[in-house]
Amino acid sequence: MAKYIIYFNQQWVGDHSEAWFASRGHLAKAVVAEMKEAGVLVFAGGLVEEIEEAFGADENGKILAPITADGEFIGGLTIIDVPGDAEAKAWGAKVAVACGWPQEIRKFKG
């Protein structure tokens, strides 16, 4: 088994109405429930959207304002534990469809 992260940058979400966002919530919750039932979910959650509330630390331990090299920042993530790439891609695709925006899928080292 291998762990993968499925995540999106907040900027990938796009502009949508409140009604559109409300229509996605139950779809995302259903995918998370399916992951739990399949025994592959390690963690899933969205992050606070206001980047001003985030903070970072440099290599000397100094606390900084948020670190966003290219202006993009993570909006949410899911960590799964699956046999391999095919399963990770399948779950990533389900998350993307449920959310309505792209997801990146990456394997953890080790």
C-alpha cells in the first residue's frame, strides 16, 4: 500500500454562485464516505480560504506571513492509502468530479 495526496489550489476553484457550491457539498461528502467504506481514507479536509490567516516559518524558525511563491495556495486535501497509481488516479478523478474543479494526485515518498 502507498499513501497519496489529492489536493487542489484555491485558485483552481473558479467563480461560482453560492447555489453552485451548495450543490457540490453532498457530492464531496459522498466520495469521502465511499473512501471511508473502502478503507482507503487517511484524512480529508478543506482549508480556511483567507490566505491572510495562514503563516509560515523559514529555515531558521522565524515565523512569517504566508509563503506562496507563485500566488497560489492549497484549498483542500485528501490523503489516501491504496495499492498503487491506478487506484489513486481513480479516487482523484472521483474527488475532481464531486468538487467540480481539478485535483492533483501525488504519491508520498517512502
